Amino acid sequence: MMSKFEAIQARLTATFERFEAIFETTLDNEFAVIDIENERSYIVIKNANHFIIKQNDSEKTIDNADLSRLFFIRNAKKIGFIPIDMKNGLVEFGTARCDFILFDENDFCFIEMKLNATSDKKRSIRVNRTESMKQLSHTITFFDEKLSQNYEGLTREAYISTPAFYPRRNASWEQMAVAFMEICGIQLFESNEKICK
């Protein structure tokens, strides 16, 4: 009998022609994801004083990684990683979508990174959050349709990864999270990390 991880991997492979070419797995207990502007998202592993971008069988060293621009995954056992947006992602063009998806034996997580936002107020926090929610919603709808809403028993979650200066758990955020749950039926988190069960 297949595990939930294997079942969703098989369903994704059968659904998306490009899936096997971009899909990655990691057995690392703790790692991060970086989103490189105009490129795509990558798994990043800390090694001594530098970080290593892993892409299937190739590696690239980053000496000065900005920790504030990373999304961290902790307490992981086996993670499936799917870059979604931009060049070499699962969905290269079209409607704006989230940056990447992670899944394990329990959860299927849609993640949008807004860590490049600045505090200069050119774009308000509310605008960034609203844009992120739209990108997540488009991706969730797309996957719901492609997978006929069958996630092989995994719990769906959505994350907006924002800079540390964003206010956490304020009334505005709470209202947006409730609205997102009503529209998408998925719990929305604003966090820079996913702690696996």
C-alpha cells in the first residue's frame, strides 16, 4: 500500500507533464527555501558558514545569504518540493500563482513569499497581503481543478511569508485570514516557517 506521500506524488506525476522534471525531495530535518527574483524558488541547505542551493543533482554555494529572505522548514522527515512560479517552475506563465508547494506525509502547503517587501511604504502591507492571497487563491483553484480536489488525505495549508516588520496577528490580518478560509476552505498562516508534525 502506498503512503500518502507516494500517493500524492503519483497523482501529481500523472496530472502534470512537467512534474518529474522539476520535482525534488529532501530528507533533511531542517532546511530553507529561497526565492530568486525573476527565476524561481530553490531548496537551501546550511553548510558551515555558507548556504547551498540544491536543484536535483546540482549544487550552488551562496556565501552571503540574507537569512531574512528565507522560508524555513523544521522537524521535517521527507518533503516534496515543487517550484510553481516563474522560469523552470511547474506553471511558467499565465495568471500569477504562489512561489512553491511543499508536501509531506501530513500536509500539502501552498507558499507565497513577500520577503523582498521594504518598509518604505511604497506598497502598503495590506496591498502585499491582498496580492499574496490572490496568488495563493489562483494556485489553490488551479490545483483543486487539476487534482479534482483529491489531495490523498493531506491537510491543505497556505502561507504568506512576510518581513519581520509586518505586524503579526493584528485585526486586519485576522479579517483577511477568515475571508481566505471562507473562500478557499484552507487555513492561512503568516509565517516564515513551517514546522512539520
